[in-house]
Amino acid sequence: MGQSKQFILDLGTLEQLPDLLQRLDQALSVLESPDVILNTAGAAALLNVSEGEIRSLVATRDLPACAIGNGWRFSRRELLAWFNRRAHENLSQDV
């Protein structure tokens, strides 16, 4: 006869489950959607910051970007992944 495996979760893990499921759902939706290439204005709108802030983040090589002609282009998927990493790092530092 087959044996069933038991998983024991502590209360802390159970409390984190809704957040983990939401993050997983967001990651899956980003992966499933086709990528969109944005210019500086589009990247600024997506991240709700100024175009100057976008240029500053690119200058410090903090933001993933590709120089094309005399402008910058950004992968929407990479920007969202960058944002989620930064948000997670900020949450980890607050604990």
C-alpha cells in the first residue's frame, strides 16, 4: 500500500501563505504574458516615477536597460521582476 506524506506547517508559514500565493500568481502572469518593450516614458509610467529617476537608475546600472539609438529601451517583464526583487529586499530589511 502507498504511504501518504504528511506536511506539518507552523502558524508563521500559514500566515505567509496568502502573500506567497499572490507573489506566485504575479510571477506566473508576467511569464505567461508577451513581453512589451518600453521607452523611458513608458518605464517611468510603469514604475510611477519620473523619467529623470529612470535615467538616474540606468546611469547607476541599477535598472535593466538597452541603449538603442539615442534612447533607452526597457523590457516590461524585466522591469517588473526588478521591482519585485527590490520590494522583497525592502520587506526583508524591515523585519
